[in-house]
Amino acid sequence: MNFVTTIPAFVRIFIVFAVILVSIHRKLSLGHCFSLGAFVLGVLFGMTPWDILRSSAIALSHPKTLSLAAVVSLILVLSHSLEAAGQMQRLLDRFQGLIHIQAISIIVFPALIGLLPMPGGAIFSAPMVKNLGDHEQLSAADLSYVNYWFRHIWEYWWPLYPGILLIAAISGFNLWSLVLKSFPMTIVAVIVGYWPLRGKLSFSNQKSWNDKSTVNRSPWPFFVELTPVWMVIGLGFAIGYGLSRLNLFSDIAKEAGLIIALVLAILLVWYTNGVSATIRRKILVNRKLGSLFYMVASILIFKGILEDSQAVVAVSNDLLRWGIPLVIVAVALPMLVGLVSGITIAFVGTTFPILISLIQASSANTAVLPYLILGLVCGFVGVLFSPLHVCLLLSNEYFDTSLDQAYHRLIVPCLVMVIAALIYFRILG
């Protein structure tokens, strides 16, 4: 043990990352990956088995762990409920005919699906994208890119995504402030997303591309179908704000607001769509719910052991002693883990505790938020480029296109996202 603790802290944390990433590559569940990583982390940083067990128990019993796991699980229940009730399909049907500008309508379908973090959601929007793309000068690779890129434009700020929730939980930063400050990156993603499609899409008002679009439709039915989503965001914010003002559930006020709003939204979907008891039971006993709860718990156990083992302090001291600029750490570390894992919560859960510790150790006047947003964008760029990203694989498979064709279209938008994040970092700083 003495020999192990003489190894530089950065090398030891790299070994932990390697264990987690190899486990992900071998298709272990994320819960198993982070649990194994947490144990290896504790051992490498001198914790006894009893210390590891005690730290894990404290993390598991923390209200943040339970509330965050509940939020993520309820989001999945809502997503599955909308799909099972046919409301997601109706949402897309109601949209047809509202926008006659082809270049806008073709990106809205994957973007709408992206509002809810549905596992394999890229394959759900692919048929709609293909239908619209048949009327454009778009290749199969272009359609795959449209389906993939515009589905993920929300991940930089949308509060229903676990990555955003996890950043708020790890950093202690106000969720809604994080959401508002991160929002501009989605605008950049939409604009730069058109670059590979330049000259191939029409921005003119054309009604002939789809017979359904010639019908004059009211936007009201479309917004009605979106009610569960608006309810979660609006009520979630309002209830969370109210609870915090009343000093109720002070540690988890924003999570409690989201939990209440999500439960109400789910009940609304079930009631208005007449979802049967059999389907409700099937949604609630879905094995993925247990896996999600376990995954969130294991990530927060990992975070707890990072702190209790003094690993973050040791790594921070190493990086500060070596003089590595914080901005490089914020760009490179999340991007590397995102690229290798293909999962947002993987780079958030492993690298953000270290990044936050480095920020706090560097200077009392260093603002945390700019680094969080920079790390989020760069980490997600790594996820977008990852060959393990399920949405990329599903989209390419549906449109029968290759990985190299997808990468060819992703290079410029991803590079611009990193540059924009660095510029925005300077503006916020």
C-alpha cells in the first residue's frame, strides 16, 4: 500500500479512468463501471475496505443521491409513457404543416425527439427525417448527420438531461442559473449545424414537399401535445423556487420541484391518453429504471470517495505543481473521457469533481461557472465523436452510411463548438 501511495496522484487517477473506460468498452453496466472505479480509487488512495464502505453508505444515504436518482428515473418513465401512449407520434404529426420552410422543418423532427432523453431516440426520428429528406438534395450520409446532430442540440442546457442535473449536483451550482448561462451554446449548435448542409437545403417557403403541409393548421394542437414537457419545466422551476423560499427541502429544493412536476406530468399523460394499468405496470417495472437508479448512485459514490480519499486534493496539487493551465484541463480531460466512453454522465461524473477542485484550489476569485460550461461543451464534443455513441451507430445503420462519412460532416461543427465555447468562456470570465 505504501508503494501505491507513492505513485503520483495524476497517474493513479489515470489508472482509475482506464479501469472505468475499459469496463465500459467491455459493455459492463455503467453502475458496475463506476462501482468498480470507486473501489479501485479508494484502494489506490490509501482507503481501507471499511473506509470505502462507510464513504459509500454516506453517499447513498445523502438526499442529493436519492433525489437525483428519482429525477432521472422519472424522466425515463415520462419518456416511455409518451411513446407508449402514442403522444410522441401525435406530437410529430401535429407539427407537420406548421412550417413550410424545408430547411427548418427537416431539423425540427430530431430536435423534438431530443427534448426528452429517450434511449435510442435517434432511431425514432430517423423515418421522419428520411421522409422529409427524400424531397431534398441530401445523401444518406447527410440525412444521418441531420438526424444525429440536431437531436443533440439540447444537451448543453436542457434540464431534463441527466448530464446537466449531475453537473448541478456535483458543483452545488444553481440548476436554473446553469441552464440560462449554457443556453447560448444550443444557438451556436443550431447555426453551425447547417454548415455541412450548405447549398443543399431550401430556405424558401415551399408547400409542395408534402401533401400534409398544404393544409392550414393551427399550432394549438401541437402545443397541447407538448403540455407534459412545458409542465415539467414550468412547474419544476416554480415549485423548486417556492420550496427554496419557504426553506423546505432546502438541500434538494430544485430536485424536489422537478420530482413533483414529473409525477404530475406522468399522471397527466396516463389520464389523457387512457393508458391501461397493464402498460403502466410495464413502464414502471422496466429494468432500465433500476439500472438508472444504480448508475446515479454509483456515480455519486464515486464522487464521495474522490473527496473522502483526498484524491481530488492530491490530483489538484499535482496539476498545479506542474503548471498545467486550468483551461487546458477543462478542455482536454472531459473531451478525452467523452470520446472514449461515448456517454455524457461518464465524463461529468469522473472529471468534474477534479475540475471543480482545481478551480477552487487555484484562486478564490476564479469563477466556477465558465469552466463548467467549457468542460460540458468540450466533453460533449468528445461524446459526439465517440464511436461508442449509440445514437451515432443507430443513425448510421438506419441510413446505411459509414462512420468515416459521419466524421467528415462532424469535424467542422464540432471544432466550431469548441472555439465558440472558448470564446464564451472568455466572455463569462
